[in-house]
Amino acid sequence: MRNLIVIILLLFTVVTNAQTSLNMSLAYQWNDSSLPSSFAHDNTYNEIWGYEKNGREYAIIGTTVGTHIFDITDVNNVDTVDFIPGRVQGGQIIHRDYDTYQDYLYIVCDEGASSLQIADLTFLPDSAPLVYDDNALIIKSHNIFIDTASGLLYTCAGETNLGNNDLSIYSLAGNPTNPQFLLNCSNDVPFWNSTIGNVHDIYVRNDTAYCNAGMNGLFVVDFTNISNAQLIGSLTNYVQQDYNHSGWLHSSGSYYALADEDHGKDVKIIDVSDLSNMTVIDTIGSNVVQSLSIPHNLIFYGDNLYMSYYFDGVYVFNTSDVNNISLAGYYDTSTRPHQDGVYQGCWGVYPFLPSGKILASDMQEGLFVFDVTFPTGVNENEFTSEFAFIVYPNPTSSVITITTTLFENSVSFSIIDINGKVVKEGQLTRAQTSLNVDNLSTGVYSLTLIQQNGKVTSKKFIKR
């Protein structure tokens, strides 16, 4: 009988730790057992990011020793392109963070006497040399976000040359390799310390910043006039409120997904169409172990919401009908058991590669590359001929022309880069019109048209 109990327990352990999935399959995985893990969370790996150039796709993952870049264009022949050592390495490192702007990779770390590093990605697939590695401005940072429309880099928490940091802003517009200090919010914004305080993570679109401020809640700040920032919205009391860790704005600008980083908390879907009256309209989660599952990072791409859950892996929800959100897919990356007070497993997810591959990082298991069978991002095949249009020339170097005979009234348009950020928007009022895209960086973009009846359709184009 005792042996039978042992066998049952072993089988239960295997089942509960097995990697399960829905509409997602593993295409490639990397880890390196020789790398040290952190003292705090036993994690070797942290943030995940991606990049595409000239038809080649790259995965970027942080570890306790630095930044690793892989060419994953052919998942059967993955190439280690480069390794960028962190200024600080070893067991004290928990977190690195990344963003890209004009073919440069921006790297920060949240522990030790670190620095801001900038790598030039134009040499890929051969190398990604550092062109900047300095702590004269940024010493430590928990998160960075670059508003590509204005060329502003936002750094959350950590430490700058001015001391402890709540939120600071730097300009990259003049020279992407020479950041210029603009604003330290705790020093320069009168209402900051008494209202918002420390910002854990941030999402910014066209100078409007959604500040995830831990236990204080969600705050929306207009930085259009950098010398006169305006608080234009706040949500400080909501269902299942806990540590407001991260969030992402849907491309429509109408709703925002927010993750409270604690055991048993769901992700909140928030109606932000009226910033003076933001309301939670739904809560969604993995619900693997309802009292212990923890949301961490999340990203909208098209109508899909991609979420990393510590113990549970990657979860993807389709929000095309925000009143009837459905599960599109998932993949359990973690082999660690759910435990109260422990933060281990899937760290982040990146969905913006043109091929549709999904990247994820697991704190203990490393880099994951997934193929998926659900529609990803903004998929032009999802839309019917009731509202079709043509974009030409494609690729283009300066101007795109949009031709359609299927709308008579004005429609809204937005151009979205591969990071899901709106870089240009406005109104179209004729059946044929041209848009100047000369100021856009080279890369793949999505042109989205929204009719007055709410019907949406998109097409991709390439800017040379």
C-alpha cells in the first residue's frame, strides 16, 4: 500500500509539472546550465525582446550575466549572433529590460552599479556592438519604454545620476546614441510625489503615459508639454487591486490591460475611452491554481492579449469582442510548483515578429520560440471584402497610396510599428489618398483603417 501511494504521488508530480499547451507548439528552446542563478528568485533568465531586419528575426533575452541575441529565422538552424556582457553580473542580478529605437537596442539593469547600454543592430546578423555604455545618466532601471513617435525614453524606478528615480524622461530624437535628460518627475512635476510616486512600469503613446504605480494604482499623464505635465486620469480603487505591475494599451486606445503582480490576481481589462471615468469591464486569468497563479507582463498585438504567468507560462486571449473575451492559446513553460510567496516561471512574452513566431522567457527554463495556430496580431485575412483596400507601392521609401471604393465617409487611420506602437494617425476622407511615411524608420508596419461603424481592417507594408 505504501509503495502504491508513492507511485500515485510520483504520477501526480509528473502530471502537475507536465508542459501543457493549446494552439501553441515549441519550435525552439535555449538555456545554459553553466550560468548562475539569482540569489532572490533562483532565476538565470529574465526579460525577452525581439527584432526584425531585412527578413531576419532575432530573439533577445537577458540573463544574470548579460544580453544574448539569437538569429531565429530558421528555428532548425538557430545562430547565436552576439553576447553583450552586463556591467554587473552574477547572483545579485534579477532583471534586465529592453526596448528598440531606430535600429538600436537599449539595455538597462535593476541591480548593482549598472548602466544604460546601447547596441547597434545594423550589423546583424554578424554582431551587435555596443556604442554606448555609461551610468552618467541612468545607473539602474526597472523598466524602460520608448515612445517612438516622439523619440522619448522613459525610465521607471531604479537610480539615476540625480538619485533614486520614480520616473525620468530622456530624448533620443536628436541622436539615438546620445540620450539627453529632459525631466525627473519627482523633482520637476509639482503633483508627482503626493499623487503618483514610484512608477514600476509604463506604457506611452504619443506623449500620453499610462503609469503603473504599484499599490497606488494607475495614472495617466500627458507629457505633450514636457515642462508642464498634466494628470489627466487615475484609477486608484478597483476590483482585485494589488501591486499594479504592468499594462498595455490596445491599438484602438479604448481599453487597457493591467496586471497586478500577486498570487491569485486576475488581469484587469479597463475601459479608458473616458480617462476621467476609467472602469474595469472584465477580469481574466490563467486560473491554473486560482489562489496562486500570478500575472507578470502583458502585451497587446492586434486584438490578442499576450500574457506571461509565472508558474503557468504564456496565455493568449482574443479581445476582438471585449464583452466576450476568449482564450486563444497557452503553453506552460514552467516546471516549478505553485507556491505562496514565490515568484518563478514565465517572465515575459514578445509577439511582434512578422513571421508570427512568439517569443517567451522563463526564469528557470530560458528562451522559448513558439509556432501558433491561432491568428496573430493584425491579420488581414480576418477581414472580409466588405471593407477592403490596397496599399501601394509596397515596399515604399517615402509615400503610400491607399485605394478603395468601399467607403464614402471619413475613416480613421493609424500606422503601427512592429512593437505595437502607433507612429502616425489621422483621418482619410477620399477614396484614394496618399500618406507621407518618409520620417518612419525602415521596417514592417501595419496600416489600420477604422470605419465610423467600427469595422476595422489592416494591411502590412514595408518602409525601406
